[in-house]
Amino acid sequence: MTSPRTVCIIGAGLTGLTLARELDRAGHHPIVLEAAETPGGKCASLDLEGHAFDLGGHICTPRYTALTQLAAEMGVATEQATPTFLHDPTTDTWAPPDLSPLFGADGHRRYAALRAELFPDIAAPGLAHSARALAAPVDKWLADNHLQPLATALGPGYTASGYGRLDSGVPALYFAKYAELTGLLTDHAELAATAQAFTVAGGFGHLWQRIADALPDVRLGARMQRVERGNQGVRITTDTGTVEADDLVLTVPLDRILPVLDATDEEREIAAKVRHIDYRTLVFTAHGLPGSGFYLLAEQAADKAKTGQCASFHHRYDDRRVYTGYLYGNADDTGEEQAADLLAQEAGRLGGSVESVSMQRRWEFMPHFASEDLRAGILDRLEDLQGERRTYHAGSLPAFELIECNVRYAQDLARRFFPALQPSASEPLQQPAPHRTQLDEATLAAWLKDAVATELDLPPQDIDLDAPLYDYAFDSISFASLQAALSDLLGTHVPSIDLINQPTIGAIARHLTTDRNPERHPAPAKRPTLLLPMTPARPFFCAGGAVGTVQYLRPLAKALGPQHPFSAIQAPGHDGGEKPYTDVVELAARYAEEIQQAQPHGPYLLGGHSFGGLVAYETALQLQAAGEGIGGVLVLDSYVPLPGQNPPPADETAAIEELATMNRIVDPTGTTPAPALGPDAPPQQQREQLARLLGATGMLPHEGFALALLRTYQASLEAYVRYQPPASDLPVTLFKATDGFPPVLRGDRHIALPLDDPHNGWNPHLRPNLVTVPVPGDHFTLFQEPHLTPLATAVRSTLNGSVPQPARPSAP
């Protein structure tokens, strides 16, 4: 176990605060130093007349999943953003940006093919992985690759947001990163436009102030005087005192800190190549300008002959005529007075007038590198500096000048270089392995025969070593109990796929004693697969619910019959073998990877029950974005959670009672023993009781599985409330249980669901290809008779392509 490290972070912007929070949660000691008197950096807000006006980032897209999660964890609400409008100078009118050029083969599909071939990691944290492939100036890159539709549709927003003109020489790397985060690269981009754009209620400054308040040591008004680094640590001298730490993180670009840094020649060379864009924010009161929207004036910013022109302005509050304006400046000759005059001239041209300017903030915006420097690998050089002289680099220079990019990069940096000191509820459960038992094939086969008989309460003579394991009536808990016992016996984790992929029980013994023996067949470690084949082929991929196990889907798989091969997708961490995911987008990326290993190309048939339906939907979006066809997405009574909720707090005792309640709904006759689950009982005893309630016989060890199950369940609930499925044209079929969703979660763990909505929250206006099919039973009993047969019939009909065409929603 590593020791806690004291880490000094320079900069209390969103990167510094996110990183400090990650380090604090991991058991380290972050100290944040900030020269300004308030936190937030470019995401600060101005409080004026009882309202918060965001000075920098303020509009988020459905791709801002890390930011959404962070806000939810801090209890900060989000709200729908105002709509976006683009000015047409020829008619002097406003209209929503025209996204139609993105449609068809000449839109995002051409881009998706390029991405898959040349820069597949563009959406991952950071920039270095894609820099060389996207080093050309953006206008040249767009022209060379026949991507004018992207320029037409996304260029106005890109320019108005402060990233420069498309012909200003800025490399295509930054345009591509921006395009990825818009969430617009779909077949029908109008479905994902501004309808689901959101912002932070009360201003972004509110979020970052709350994060700063929750941290142990944030020092505002601390101006740097000297930064010295040695083999034993770092020493930072400020005008308020001196800080000594083990490590240093710079969230400001190298060129900004260079005057006080004991820089190396390499650091000086990189710093000399950093470029910025002069960008201004003005908060002003005006009359005669349009309201309730974010208004883009990209044609002004794109005019080479003009400097200091207004690129956009935003009106947020109907009861105030206060706006925020965003201007390009000229660092040589645009002062505050001139910028205010230029703003007034622009307002007059649009038929309005500026009454007063409350404040003005100048930014050295979007730190970036030129094309020739990207080709030469300068971002790789910057990444190579990570850890050198106990110094790490974060912020917009390696991540890109967008909120989501900075948050993700900070989180990734923490995970890479500052590992957690103790396991948390979201970390993988380490299976006990005091020794590794060496068994021969015959001995292990005999053990397996006795173990299967014991767990299923069958006579040993009824267990056939030449029969497949999946011929026996395992449920999730009994299967995992067997898996856990086998792992204990062998002293190494045995993934479930090692049991299911073998044709017979005897073959499992042979595989585990011969094929998988690490002493005989050493092989590099790899993540266990999450797919659990339930029929020989795998064309229908179905994700399990929040608990992560999938044995309960077997009745549906069997009822569909061999003409509809079925593969269930287990959640990572369900068996304690790895860390469970708390982010739907990341989990879906893992599922997509697994699915493509089994079926390299589409069209894909995807589905999922409950929480698994949302993950299946996001998986389909990602596969579609990669250019693959989607034959259908079948969501089995999945509800879209109401937005703006906090994640359920972790409470193992409450979670055990919730799982027990689900079991009582499915087994109302009480045929499964139901011991009292006393809240005051020791955790080990509670887990033991849970395992027995869910079907374990008590003959095999299963506490470890129960703990892994509880961790996966909690992670799934956290991911669930943080995800809002983006709009799309995917063919989605919702199988809605007519008896509803019985109450399970209570108190502060309650999740608000649209229980009265006929489509379970899957808004048909945002999903024109949605079909809702009623099926009998409730959320938990639809896989049991008498409800199973109607469900299987409806699912089979959908898989056969015989579901009627969806009715188009009427205009709202």
C-alpha cells in the first residue's frame, strides 16, 4: 500500500478543484493555491441583481457525463439551457443553427470513417493521442477530407465559442475535439440539438464554490513568487507563505507559470510554443435585443478585417435585461473601453442599445499549439513530462478548453498517477488467495460434481460430468456461490466465462487444471469477458439490471427458442473480479467492446432489462457513431430517471433490504427461506443472510459474492440517476410492464421515476422510432409465468421484424 502524498495544485479552476477532490477521496493531501479571490477560473459567475451570470463555460451537452456526475455528487441541480440561435446577416433574422448538412453520407458518416481509421481515441481524455493525425489547419483538413457539411453545421458554434475562425490556422485537432463534445454527430442531428442542452442552476460558480468549500485546503489570493523542485519534493513560495509538498500539479499552461518556475530547457521550449486567443466576457444591460437564448454572431467573428467584434451574447433570465457578451479582442490595441464601445456598436447594428457594462473579463483563451508543432509531437513531449521533477500538467493545454474535457482529464490524471490508498465501494473486490492449490483433473472434476450437487441440493449421482453446466438450474446466487468456492479452492479468481464457455462440467475441470494453469501455460493477464452465452450463437445481446447478474434472464432466453440465439451481458464487478462502473457512457463503451469481439460488425440487436436497457441504448448509440448498423434496441421495462437527482447514498444495510424486497416480490409464496435481516447485525452476518435469502443453500461460501453484488448494485444506481439518454433515431422497442414498478428504494435512496408516463420517460418526440409494447406483470415478475410467455412472444415478434411501424408523435 502506498503512502499518502501531499500534492500542491496551482490553480483553483475546474481542473484544480476536480483533481483535488479526486486526490482527497483517494486518501492523499491536496493543497490548492489560487491567485484570484474566488474559485472557478473561467467557470466563475457574477452575482448581480439576485441572479448568477456565468462568465465562461455555461452550456453543456448530453456528452458532459463527468460534469453531470460531479454536479449530482455535490447536490447541485442542473436545468435546461436556453435555446441557441444563429444570426443571418442577409435577412437580419435569427433561427436555430441549421444542422441538416450533417445528415447523410456527406455528413458525420464520412467523419466517423476517418475517426475510426486515424484518430479513434479523440473522445478519450487528452489530446496527444490524436494530435499528429489532426495537425493540419482546420479549414485545409475539412477541405481535403470533403467535410464541408461539418464546417457549415458546426463552424458557427465553434467560432462563436472562442476557438477562432475556421481559416485562422488553428489545427483540426481542436475542431474535432469540439465536434465530439457537441453530441450532434448522429444520423439525425436535429434530435440531439438544444433540447437536451443543460446548465448549472444558480451559475457554474456555485458548483465550483461548493467543491472548494468541501476540500480541506484551498488558499485563495495566494500569488506565486517562486516554485522550486527537487528530488525530495517541491517548495512553493507565495505572498502569503510557503508550501512544501511531495508533488506539484500545474493546471495553468507552462507559459503562464514560467516567470516563477525553476524551468528546464525542455519546459522553456514547450512554453515558447504555446498560443492563446484573446477573448473577452462583458456583462451588460441592454434594451432592444432578443431575449431567452444564446445568440451566435459567427459571421462577425469570421470577418478577417475586424477585431474586437462580438461573437455571441446570452440572455438567461426573463425578468432582467442583463446579458453576457463574448468578444474577440486584439491583444495589442483592444482595451476595456474600446471593447465596450465595440459591443455598443454591435448592439446598435442589431437594433438594440447598451445601457451599461457591469464588468469585463479578459481571458487568455484556448491554450494550443500550431500545426507544425503538433506534427513534431509537442503534445507527446508535454505528456512525457508527467512526473518529471515531481511535476504533473493538467488543464486546457493537454485537455482542450471545454469543461467536460478538463474534468475528465483531471480525473484520469488522478487515476494514473495518484492511486487510491484504500479500497472503496466502487473498487474491485480482492478475492482471498492465501495459497494456490494444485489439483489434477480427476480430483477437480470430483469436487465440481459434489459442489454442484451440494449447491443445488441434488443427489451427487444426478450430476453428469459429461453434461453442460448450464443444463442445471442455477440462479444468480447459486452460480456465483459455486464460482466463489472454486476461486477459494484454487487460490485464484475464476471468472464466470471459464465455467460457461466449456461444453461440459468435466471440460471445466480439464480447462482449469491444464489449459488455464499459469505454471504450465503462462499468459498475460486480461480482463474477464462480461458476455455469458446462453445459446450457441450470439446475435441478441441483452444486458442485465442494476444488480449485475444475468441468470434471471435465462427463462426468457429459453422461451425465445434456438432460432433466436441469446447472449446476456453481465456487469463488470458482479463477481468481484474488477471495478464496477459508475458511468453509463463508460460502461456502454465496455459493452460495445465485448459485443464487437463476438460480432465484429452490425447490424446489432441489443437489449436490456431495467438499468440494463439504458446501458443497451447508450451502447447502440456508440456503435452507431462508429458506423455500425443497429437492427433494434429492446428495452425491457426500463425507466428513464427524472433529471437532476442526487445519487442514492451508499448504505449496505438498506441495499440488503432492497434486494430482499425484490426477492419477496418475485417469490411471494415464501418458498425461499427468508431469515430476518437485522440492521444491527454485523456486516458479515447481513451478507450471509442476503445470500441465503437469494437462494444460496449455505453449504458453499458466498459472503464475498454478496459483497461484490452489493458494490455493483450501488455503482449501477449511481450511474443510473446520472444518465439522461440522448435523443436519437434508433429503432427502440419498449416492453412496458402493465403492473408497474413496485416500490423498492425508500427514504433518501429513493429514485424518482416517471411512473405515470406511458413510455416510461422515453420521450417519443426525441425518439421518433420508439414503439411501446405493453406486457403483463410488473418490473420484477415479467420473467415468470404466466407473464413470461406473453413477453417472449412480444420479444420474438420484435426480433422477427414484425412489430408495426411506430406512430409519429404529434407536434407538442
